[in-house]
Amino acid sequence: MAEIKDPENTIVIELKDGPVTIELLPDVAPKHAERMKELARSGAYDNVVFHRVIEGFMAQTGDVENGNAEKDYNPRLAGTGGSSMPDLPAEFSKLPHDRGTLGAARSSNPNSANSQFFINFSDNHFLNGQYTVYGRVIDGMAHVDAIARGEPPANPDRMISVKVAADA
């Protein structure tokens, strides 16, 4: 288990194979970090599937509107929704999209990120400066690597639970 330096800005995602610990970066992307904590604390991310998982690229999840495997899940709509909260402005930084970093998923509008995010499987530097980086996996990347692939996956994996470490 990774050493958690700041439990208030650390997220623990429980996957089928085990926990994934993510260090949020509120100094880099404060609005995105705050949104993730708010959605985690409300339970909105629990049971949300990974709806777009591309080998060698990334695993995308976080559609709290259409991606909950326990509530009105529709694989054709998963990935099209967000949360009931307003979209977030881009918080671009110089941080690269390296393996294990968390990026804000969005439409072609840079200011359209809401609840969806992706975890990079590899260094995806072509995304640098175009998508907000607001966290990094500090433990459990092997569990991320085991997520079922597909767009959407035939049997998608889900985030069983998502918690702020300070609340656990």
C-alpha cells in the first residue's frame, strides 16, 4: 500500500482485483480535484463502468448519469453523460500525460469536463496541454492494467466504490 501523504486529496477506487490509490493534484487543477472528491463523497462514482478502454492508451470511466451498472445502465449511452453539476473550465498545466496520470475527459469544447475521467496506460504526451491532468496513481496500477478492454467492453469492469481516503 502506498504511503498517503494527504488523505483529504487522495482517492481510493476499489476495482475487482483490488484498490487503486490516486493522489489528487489540487495545486494544479483545484476545480477538478474538488469535483472528484464531491462525486466520490456522494457515492455517485460507485458501480460506474469503464465504458471506453483502449489497449496501450487509457481506461475511461465516470459517466455517473449513464454508466452506473446497478441503475439504468445502457452501454450505448455510457460515455455520453456527466453529473448534475455544471461543466468545469479547463485547468491545463505543464504536467505531462504520463502512465498512471488521471485526465479529465471532455467533448471537443475544452471547458466541457464534468465527471468523466481517464487513467493513462502509457505515456500519452500527444494529450499534453489539451486535457486537464489532476491526479496520478500512486498504488494499484496493476489493477488498472487488468481492466477489460473495449469501446464499450463486452463485460465492462466497474468502480465498485470510490472514496476520499480521509473518509475511509
